[in-house]
Amino acid sequence: MAKKIPLKRKYELMTRGLAWDTTYQDADDIYPYDKFEGIKVHNWDDWADPFRLTQDAYWKYQAEKERKLYAVIDSVAQNNGQLSITDARYLGAIKLFLTGVSPLEYQAHRHFAHLARNIRGTGAQVAAQMQSLDELRHAQTQIHAISHYNKYFDGLHDFTHMHDRVWYLSVPKSFFDDAVSAGPFEFFTAISFSFEYVLTNLLFVPFMSGAAYNGDLATVTFGFSAQSDESRHMTLGLEVIKFLLEQDEANVPIVQHWIDKWFWRGHRLLGLVGMMMDYMLPKKIMSWKQAWEMYAEEQGGALFQDLARYGIRPPLHFETACNEKHRISHEVWSILYQYTHAAAFHTWDIDDAHKDWLSAEYPDTFDKYYRPRLDLWKQMSAEGKRFYNMALPQLCQVCQIPMGFTEPDDPTTISFRVSNYNGDRYHTCSDGCQYIFDHEPEKYVQAWLPVHQIFQGNCGGAEVPDVLAWYHLNLGADNMAYEGSPEEQLWNEWMASRRVPVAGS
């Protein structure tokens, strides 16, 4: 009787010796992308996937997860799962997640498929192929899980159209456009390491825990279904970095720059997540500051201590990011609050209990810098003068977020940097974004900045209603204040009907 092949040996048979040496074509013509960055790879067989996952095991494993996930999604739909969430305002976080993150999963799927064809090592090709399939699955399951909410709530009706046009969605979109237009090893560093390994816990763990705490069974189910894949992606990210660093010492400064760049780009992007955690969850699981300290400072600090033996130091602007944990969520909320008339979600005035929670979580900054602003805005709303900023904001040339962040050591002064390139001035929001711009100005001068496009007449017209129509936003339903919105009225009707006593009971 033939013995069962051990998993390690089975993995080796399925990921080694599958490729062939070129004969009548030069290998550099077949694989034109994996040398121009300056990365030196001497032996692709040194690539080792710690999971050693084979194709047959992969399909069986994912099929079982799909079966369980769609059983929950069907249950949510059949049992009016939208009524189990804590409050309709919670859906603001889901709207941001669907419109901002799910299209990125699809972009990752496409580019990992591209890498699976265009890098030489068979182990790396198999890993990229599996991650490509994972990312496609994530995009599909997120859309299916959240599609139920589209039946009842506003702002979710045309998210693929919005992803390419709406101003705040240019922030996550530009992040991935930057990554996919880079070389293969920079893409691996950007997505598999800097985002998946260093920063993904800041997105998935607090966000999905918050979904569970707020009764959102559909979101938390697809989140935990994806989390096992994210664990594999994190392992791949660390393997990529160690593989590159062990291949040649000349790779170290190249990789270090990529880590510096993509840590900061990821930090700026995750400011949206921090805002969701601190402001959009009716029931809070933890503050952004707590999450940052746990997943970035403690776990990230341990990671870079481990990488120090390769000559890698912590990211260049890591200390600045740590200083911003006290402020970034409040600054992002302030930006979105005043521009919510041009968004596909609502914002609202913060009540006293919520402000007291923020005060306890941010004792060094909230009462001094942010509570007075929120109090004033709430007073203006009570007087019928709800504040909307009708002027177009200045955007950072790199992260594309409106210039609302403050100096690292002065929360009262807007951070503003200027770079000159080919006789033109370009503005960035921080030392981190300026560092990125100055290293590759020819890339970022081409950025599609929504505000510039509006001024140039490329977004449907010069007036707000024209731009909103170009966005496919329904004025007064998808946007503006939550108070008095159709969404609030519907939610209140649902809650009132659930409180009506049954006759004879």
C-alpha cells in the first residue's frame, strides 16, 4: 500500500520544478518586470511559504468557509438582520468600508494575478496566484454580505461608479493606483508587508470587533471568514521581506525606502478607520489610540526589532505617526463633518455621552482642542445653521486628503509643506507625504486630484449639484446631516413599530 505523501513534500512537488528554462526566448524578455527596480535575486528556490498550502487543500478549505459564510448571509436576509444593528448611524462605517475597501480587494486580485505571471520563482508565483484568488473572493463576499443593507439604506447604490469619482474615495484609490503602478517587489512590500503585515490588524480586528459589538452579523461573518486569509497574507508579507533581504545586501536600502514610504501611506489611509472607530460606532469596542498602541507600537515595534538583524530600522516617520494617535481621528471627523454634503454617508452632531467617552480616551487633547469645536457645531445646528464648508479644500498631492492635519507638536497649526518641481509648486500635508513626493515627483505630479478636476470642469459642472449628479449621489438622501434624513426617519419608524405592544398581551 502506497504511503501518504507528507504535506511538506507534497507542497514541494506542487511548487518546485514546475517551470522551465527558456531556450529560444531570453528570460528577461519573458519576465521583464522583476529586475528594473534594482532588486537582486540569486536563488528563487530560497522562497519558502510557511503555510505550504497546496491547490487541492486550498479549494477544499475555501469551499467550506464559503458554505458557512453564505448560510449566515442568507439568514441575515431572511430574518431582517438590518434591525439587529445598534443604530442606523452605524451604517456610515459600512458605507465607507464598502465604497472604499471592497474595490481595493478587486484591484489586489488583478495585480497579484499579474505578479503570478511576471515573476520568475515558482514558489512566488503560486503564492501570488493564491492571494489573487483570495482577494477576488474577499471582494465578492463583501459585496454579497453588504448588499442586504442596500435594500434599506441610502448611499450604497452605485459604489463602483463612486469609487472612480467621489473625492474622499480618491484616498484609498490613489493608494492602490500608486502600488500597482510600481514594480513587483515594491508592490509586494506595499501590500503584502506594509499593509497586510504591519497595518492589517488595525483595519480588520478593531473594525470587525466593532461590527460584532454593534449587532452587524453579516459584516462580522465575512470579516472573520477573510481573517484566516489575512493571516496567510501577513505571513507572505514577512516572507517576501526576509527573502529580499537575505538574497543580497544591496537590496536593504531599496527595501528600507519602500517600508518608509508605504508605512506612511498606509498610516494616512487608516486615518479613515480611526475616525470610524471613534465617531461612527454607536457602541465602542476600543479607541483608535488603544488600537494603535496595541497593533502598531507593541506588535510593530517587536517586528522591527526582529528585522534589525538585516539592517532594517523602523519606518522613517513612525514616531510622528505615534504622536498623531491622539489627534488623527478627530481631525478626519472634522474634515468629513464639514464636507458631508458631498459624501455618500451622513455625519451628525456628537452628544454629551459620546464626548465624555472621547475625553476619557484622549485626556491630553480632546477637551482642549476638539470638544469646543464639536460644541460650537452642535449649537449652530440647534440654531438652524448646521455648518457645511462650501469652499473646495486644498488637497495633499500624495495622500489626497484635504489639508486638515496639524503639525506633529502643535495641534493648533495646520501642517503644510511645499515642494518645487519643474517650476511648479506642490503641496503636501506632512513630512511623510513630502518625503514621498520629493523621492518620485514625476509620479505624483500626475495625480488625479478631485478638487483640481472640479475647477477644470471635468466633474459634471462648477456647482455642487452638478458634481453630485456626476457622482450619482442623491442630494438630501445619501448625504447631509443624519438628523432629519430619510434614513433617520425610516430607522425611527422601525424602532417605534417594534415597541408597539401586541393586542391581548
